[in-house]
Amino acid sequence: MIITDMKPYGLIKSQLDKKDKIGIVSCNSCPKICETGGEKAMKKLSRRLKKDGFKVVDEDLIGRACDFDLLKKDELNGTATIVLSCEAGTYNIRKLFPKRKLIEALDTIGMGVFDHKGNLNLVKKFS
């Protein structure tokens, strides 16, 4: 699986404008396990943005953002999209919507595995 880490909230927020109508797209696979994506992380980010005066108009949970066939959509709601996925998922979203204002909210750290106790271990760090 791919290990991701959430970028600092201030960095994400700095890429947005209060006029933006924001959609959040989240992968429900690896980032969910890392607690940087999935429904829980998506809703937490949405609440925080709303509290800070941003207009969140859409939340979209995707099974695996790295699977292009699961992403096939005609449109994304809003004027800006925050993406909670690894670089592969973000690549696919950018491929589908090349002119879209995308904010990459996660850093892709590397590959990980679970040990026999259920602990997630980084086995290969990406540079």
C-alpha cells in the first residue's frame, strides 16, 4: 500500500481563495488506512474549511483514485478541488480535468506493509 501524509492545513488553505467553491475528492483506499483520506478525513477537512469561512460545495469519496475507471466523471462541482489521494490518484484526476484548479493535500511518502501485529511499516521511502 501507499503511505501518505497530510500537508499542513495552512499550506492547503493558502492555495484557496474565499471566492472559491470548493469540492473535496478523497480516495477511500490507502489514504483511508493512513487516516489522511477516506470519509472521516474528508469531513474533518470540510468542517475546518467551513469554520474558516470557505465555501465547500461537494465531497466525493472514490474507491481508488489510482484506478482511472473508478474516476470517470463528467464534472467536478465547484471551482477548486482539494484532492486527498497519493500522487497516482492526483495524476488521474488531473488527467481527467486538466484545466481544473487542483490542490494536492497529501504528500506521498512511500510503500508500506502491515506486520503480524497490524502495525503499518514503511518499507520503501519515495524521494
